[in-house]
Amino acid sequence: YRFPIDFLWGAATAAYQIEGAVREDGRGETIWDRFSAVPGNIFGGHTGEAACDHYHRYREDVELMRGMGLRSYRFSTAWARLLPSGKGPANPKGLDFYQRLVDALLEAGIVPMTTLYHWDLPQALQDQGGWENRDTTRFFADYASLLFDALGDRVKWWITHNEPYVAAYMGYKTGEHAPGIRDEARAVQVAHHLLVSHALAVQAFRSRAIAGAKIGITLNLHPAYPATQQPEDLQAASLFDLYQNRWFLDPVFRGSYPRELLEIFLERLAAPRLQEEDLPLFASAPVDFLGVNYYFRNLVRRSERPGQLFRVVPPDYPGARFTEMGWEVWPEGLYTILVRLHREYGQPELCVTENGAAFPDERIRDGRIDDEDRVQFLREHFQAAGRAMAEGVRLKGYQVWTLIDNFEWAHGFSKRFG
């Protein structure tokens, strides 16, 4: 498959993972600043305090992109750099930084793709209940509006949220991510509020009628494969798909939650608490495109633990390959996800907003890293994307995770995706 000449090949990053400068020029504290400061939360006690120093070295980073031939660059804006308390007047120095970054990208011929929320909620809002507080959905729409007005003349690709599944469930159910809470009912409520805030931001975007601009949301999608063909495992895989994929896809594209899982949540957790206007709000906020983050598939079995809907099991077959994260290399899953979205959700415009791999990067040849593992990983996934496009999938771009090695959340600097 030959990709179109205007295909947006690029790379993706996130603010807290690369910017650093956490106490400079009026930036407020975020939940990740607070979470990273707690001993034991992050590998090696690492933090994003300096990260890749992108705040000071963004021009060098843009030159790296230009030298690599990137046509697009997906980055996130730090809410607390723009609105230190999460609301109120804008911080002019924070706004100036993103204006300079966007201008540098355009001067280099690189299309900017802006993600409004990549998990770094201002701590001031967390102190008022964070995403459990419905008021945060309105504050998010106000924050989004600030950026639409400031950058809408130059940024034409907008993403409201990155992986609301991870923000909700790893932040509030498992506690592996900020803010480090372990309560499934609260996680389900947070997931709902993230989707409400997405819809409110889309409405704010539409009200501005920005010429030539698009808005969407990025979801991490994992195809669910039953570990066996036993009826119990088939049912477990179906439940996993509802939990991981359709709980977020259906509100975005169909304006409703999958009824089966909604009933399970309400019965087991008394969550989420819906307001009368929520489902009509979802239906009134269609997206222009969907960002797809794909890394691996999941093999699913039934669970014998009371209250557990399913369990994910590791692949165990001859020749299985894994990245440094312990994730199975399964390019076929990207093809499966893209084709499914095309067939089941109205042939939407799609963009791979993250796909990549961490490897040890310890093999050195002629003074350079022998990167064949990563090259092979990307080649196979590009081929999977090309197959999907050959079948009519409307894929417009592909952002590799990530531009440079960075702060990989709970793993600190121990995993290299760059």
C-alpha cells in the first residue's frame, strides 16, 4: 500500500512528560507534580520537574522534527501553565509559550495537533474534588475556549482528551496514576465526567466556527480476544470490550452508553450518576475525527473472583514477542481496530495518535543504537494501517509515540519510547 502524499506522518508527546519548568513563569501545580513527589509512586523517585526541558529547548526539538521529516506533531497543553488554578484569568507567559511553539512548527512546515488534556489536572481543581466534581467539566470547557480563541487561527487539529479510560481507571481505580485513588465507583463517575467535559468542549468549539478546523477525542483501544473458545471466555471477552472500548466509543458516536454494562455498573457500584441532559449532550457533540492509540491486544478469560467481570491473561505461545513494557507485539490488532471502527461506527475519519514501543536500546553499532526491533515494530504496524486503508478506512495520519525518550509516568525515565 502506498500512503497518500498528504498523509500526516508525525510524532506525539505530552506536556508533563517533556516540558519540565514546573515552577517557572506562573505555572500552577498539577496532580502529577503532587503524585510524583510521594515516595514509592514513581520508579526511582523520578519526576517531571525537568523532564526533557522542552519548555526551554522547544526550538531544538522542532529542528529534530524537521530533520526527521515529520509532517505533523501532536502535543498537549498544560492546563496549569495556562490557568494556574484551573480557572480565572489566563497566565500570559503560559499562553505565549504555546503560541511560540505553534509558530515554530508552522515555520518548519509541521502541522500542529493540540491535545487539551493529557492527564495533568491542576492541583487546585483536585483540591475541590477534581473530576469527581461536575463543576470541573465546565472549567474544562472554559479552558478549551481559551485555547480555541488564542490558537484557532493556526491550529486546525484539536483533541479534547487523551485516553479518558486511563485517566479514570488508572487514576481512580488502580491508583497507579495521579491522583492515586483506588475506588472503582469513583473511577466510573470520573470517566463519565471526562466524557461530559469532552462534549462541552466540542460545543464550545462548534460555536466558534473555526474555518478548516477539526475536533475529536483520542481513545486507547484494545481488541479483546477470548483466550479459548469456551462460552465463558467468549462472554468475558465481550464484557472486556464493553468496559475498555465501547464504554467510550458509544457515547462519542452513538450518544449513549452500552446498556448491558451500564446496568452492571449501576447495580454493583451505583455509578455513574447521570443527569437528564447528559445523553442528549453526547448526541449533540459529534466529532470530526477519532484519535486511536493502539499498543497491544488483550487475551481475556472468565474470572472466578466474585464481582470481577473478566481477567486478562498473558499470551503464551511459541514465538511471542514483547516490548520492554511487557506488551505483546501484535500488529494485527491495529488492523482489527481500524476496520471495526470503519464498519461499526459510520466510517469516521481516523488518525493513529499513538503507537510505538519501548526497547532497551542497549545494542550499539558504530556509536549508534541498533534500533532494528523498533524499526520492525513500526514497519509491521504501518503495514497493518495500510491494509486497513486499502479496505476503505479513512485514516488521515499516524503519530508515533514518542518523539524523544521522556518521563513515562509511573515508570519514570526507565522506559524508552523515543
